[in-house]
Amino acid sequence: MPKVYLDGTLIVNSAAMLAVIEMYLDDHIAASRAEPGCEKFEAFPDANNPYHYVVSEIFSSEEAFAIHQARAAASEWGQATEALERRFTKRVE
């Protein structure tokens, strides 16, 4: 079964949003890593730009990834950060 890889950057648009990210990110990472099919989930500040967060995910299948996306969108994290720009590339291999 092909895996889903997602890589990219979350663009933070203000200092106030940085505080929101810091409030919710650890719980979002923990919840994502606990999901069935999550093989890798990383999100951390870019060393060169504190307003960019590097994101890297691997899920075991399209189904596991879709479940993750739905859970994340409905979560406090998803609601608090829905307006942020996400520059992600998804590939299935």
C-alpha cells in the first residue's frame, strides 16, 4: 500500500499567531503521532525564520492521512490556525 508524504512550511502571519501556535502545537503533535497509520509527524520552527514552521509527515495510507486531516481540521489546533498559509507538497509512493 502506498504511503503518503507531506512536507512543507506553515507560514505564521503575526506575533499573536506565534503565541497561538505555541499554545496548541505540542498537543497537535502528540495527537497526530498517536493516530493509527502515523509513521512520522514533525513540526518545528525554521532555524532561519521564526515565522515559518517546518512540517514533515508520513502516513501509512491515503485513508490514514484522510482521517488525520479530518481530525486535525476539527481540533482546537485546526480551528485556531485555519487562516494560516500552508505551503505543503503531498506525494504518494
